[in-house]
Amino acid sequence: MKSSKLPFVMCALFSTAFVLSGCFQENETPVTPTPDKTGQEENTSENTETVENTTPVAEPGDTIENAVSNGDESLCEEFTMEDQVAHCKNLVRYSKAVSGADAQLCKTITDEALMKTCENSIVSSIAAQENDLEKCDAITDEAEKASCKNNVTYVSASMDRDIEKCSAITDEDIRKNCENNIYHAIATEKSDETSCAKISDEKLKEACNNDVLLTKAINSKDEGFCDKITDETYKTNCKDNLIFVIAAENKDRTACEKISREEFRANCVNNVIIIEAIDAYDKRICDQITDETQREACRRNVPEAPLASPDPVTPSEAIAPSEAPLEVEVSVPSEEGTIEPVPVTDEVPAEPAVEEPAPVTEPAATPEG
């Protein structure tokens, strides 16, 4: 079925946050300024001034961001001051510990306050996953304990689509976000703008309305809903996502060429190739993908071809007798007491002949004395 292949679509299609975040926007390469060389040909021999190096230098924030995103403490060695190196490494450990729920890694953080925050974050994360408010009681800091309980309540309310649960959240901003998130979710799930009207934040309300139109466009395969979106960027995203879905359902690579963004267009083609490979049980089709990461993902998702079913066996074939009758020797005692073998076959024996009884005649009369 076509729908069974859609889980392999490599871009989320219905999330406002995902679409508006530009997950498929092209990477921008920093441009190195070029010094003005006007008039330099005439004065080359006389010019003794040093030309300033215009190559961009990585800012401390960039170094930390790269180290954290890659989980690589060695990148922190780019700093020259020991306290900067230590701070960078602590943030890398914090990120890895929280994402992996590794409390032992938290203990390697040299900053005591950050180490405690790391441990509390893991407790809060586990409590939210297990929907268990009591786990938050293990946190000694009262502010962080309250934050943990608010987080658990937020997640639980959102999962259950229960607005009433949001009222238990003590932080007003988090409580409002909880309510708005639920209204947004209900609106997109039911393709109903009336829930969007209940959102208190105007920007979130507009985003909710746009998401409902996107959902309607995807479900109906009707670009007209995209045209109703007032934000031009979101309108373009809506049309691109619609093409993405139609191309996947029809396994049509050429349809992807209508997508406006280059990287999103390439992902559309790769997604169709993945679906083709899965349908054909053929990993070799994945080799047409130029991106190595997506190519390997394609190979992992292609299942092994199912084994061919054997030809059915008819009942008559299953119990067909052998050509030669089966012979078995069974030993039985003879009249003399010796044991003699008697052949037994699978042939049906003939019925024994029944001897006709001799006619009974009246006894002859005995002559009288």
C-alpha cells in the first residue's frame, strides 16, 4: 500500500515549527571579504603596508556551539584560556548527559552548580517520560522541583489534550503555552480553525490557522488551501510540502522539480528513490542517492525480499501410496510351536472363501426288530 511507505518520508510535513524553521533551507556559506585592489598594479613596488587578514575568525560562541552539537570536547581546545576550555567541556558533558539520561556523566562536570542542574534535568526528563510527579520530589532545590512538576504536567496535558490539567501549572507563561499548544494540536488534528481562535497569542494563532490550511491541502491534495495562507513564506512551504507528498504517493521523481527550494527538491527525489527501493526489495536502487547519509538510511530501510511460497501439495499427493506394496514379516507361532515368518503386505487381502455347508438329511429309519 502507498500509505505504508509514507513513514519513510524524511521531512515532517505537518508541524508549523518544523516548516517555519527552514529545515530544508540551503546552507549559507560565509563570504570572505575581498580587499579592494584598485590602483594596486601601479603602486605594487611602493606599497609596503601589510594587508589585513580578512578571513573570519570563529567567535567563542561558535566554538562552543560546534563542540556541543558534535559532542566533541576536543573542539574546546581551540580556546587559549583554561577556564574557557573547562566551561566548554562542561557544556559538552551536560548536553550529552541530559540527552542520554546519563547521571554518571553529570558527575564529571567540574562546575558544581551546573552538575546539580544536570542531575535535576535528568530527573525531570525521566519524570515527564513516565508521567510520574513523585519522581520530582527527589530534587532538593525547590525552584527546580516546581519546574520539574510543571514540566510533567505540561507533557501529560498535551498528550491527553486536556486543557484542565494545564491549570495545575504554577508558572503563568508555561500554563498559557500548555493551553495554546493543546488548542493548536486539536485544530490541526481536526482541521478545525475554531480551536485556533482560542489561542491567546496572536502569532501562534496565525501559525495555527496556517497549519490547518496546510493540513487541509495535504489531505485533499488541493493547492487552493495553500493560496489562502497570507504569509508568503509559509504559502511557499505549503505548496512545496504538498508536492513532496504527491510525488511520494505517485513515486514520481519529476514532480519534485516543481519544488522551489533546492535542498528540499533533492530530499523529495531521494525520498521517492527510497520508496522505489523498498517496493522492489532492492538496495541497489539506493545507490542513485548522492547524499551519503540518506543513501545509508535507504539501505537500512530496504527489507529483505520475502521467500517464495512453495507449490501447494494436493491431498492425493500427500498420501499417495508407493508403487510397490509394503511388505513386513511378522513372526507367528506354528502348530508345532516353532515361530515362522509370515509376510504382511499393504494389499487388501481377498475375502476368504466360504464353504457351503453339507446338506442336512434326515437319518435313515432303523428297521424294527
